[in-house]
Amino acid sequence: LAKTTQPISMDSYEGQEVNITCSHNNIATNDYITWYQQFPSQGPRFIIQGYKTKVTNDGASLFIPADRKSSTLSLPRVSLSDTAVYYCLVGLESGTYKYIFGTGTRLKVLA
Amino acid sequence: ETGVTQTPRHLVMGMTNKKSLKCEQHLGHNAMYWYKQSAKKPLELMFVYSLEERVENNSVPSRFSPECPNSSHLFLHLHTLQPEDSALYLCASSPGTSGGNEQFFGPGTRLTVL
């Protein structure tokens, strides 16, 4: 049973706001929600992490509703360089040290 | 630059060769990881080391042999690989192994097995 569900792909245009939603119905009380970005042939890069409500940093915001069963990564005014795969991670697989990266969301930003 | 370096960046080897991948982290972290990423597939965790002790081995074939001589260095020794082992091999480190720890990834080694 997958811990997270997110759209396989999304297209957007430069300058638009992009929202990627991740479902995690079985999130545990002590699980954090973490988002990574990966460009082709590179390692993933940490974007943002949160536990509840809203978290904002330089390039992104993370919205988490009260029930924590989903989260939304918001990228304001995307550019072509934001074209990448975005992964939503929730906690560790039970009894292991493993994060489940899943297939991620492939975001394509068009000119 | 994430503070995690990997060498070599590219490697081509035959099925009978023996080679090693090297990872070094300059972040003072206690945990290090090896991941495999095949084309169009999710990252697969291979091994986890915490304080130089292997704490996770995800049913990885014995032709992959990890080594962690100290908390800053991690190796992946390769021998008698198969063409299907061709992939991007990523090393990562984190302050600890508990959930919520940010993982810092290296640039990866692109391995091609002929």
C-alpha cells in the first residue's frame, strides 16, 4: 500500500503559480511531510518540510490541512528551470529506515 | 553543491570487472545511504548506515557490497554486474536516521554495464 499519492504529471506556463497536491491518508502522528525536487541525472534536492498548517521558504510554500491527510506544495511564478520531478515523502516505512519516494510528479513548465 | 560528493560521475564496466563507487560527505552527518535509480523508475533504497553500522539492507544482490570505514565515507563495491544493473547510483547523508531528517544527495554515478 503506497503511503502517498500524487499526480503523475502536470504542465504549467512560466509565471504561473503551480500547486501539487499529495494524499497521505495513513499518515502517522509523528510523521513529517517532506518535498524534494529532482532534475534529470541529479540527486533529489530538499525543498520544504512541514508538520501542520503552513510553512514558507524562499521558493515554495507547503499547506497542510488540520487532518494532515493531504498536503499541497505551492510554487509561485514558476520558470522554465522549475521543470523537474517533485516527490512528496511522509515519514519512514514502518519498522525501517526507508523513505518511499514513489514516482513523483513530473512538472513541465512551458514558455 | 550539497556537501556530498561522489566519484566517479560516470563509469562503464564489463560484467567481469570489479569497480568501486565512492561517496564522501562534509556535513558531519551520522547516516549515509545508497540508492539506485533506473530509467523512469522511483528511487530504490539499497543500504543505510548509521554511525558506520549497516542498519538496512533491502534485499540487494551480493554483487553489490557496501563499506563504511568512517562516518564521512561510503563505498559501493561492484563485481560481476549484469546489464540490468545499469542505473544512476545516488549517495545521500542525513544528520540521523529518524523520520523528518533531511537527506542531502550527491550528484550520482551513472553506471553502464556492458
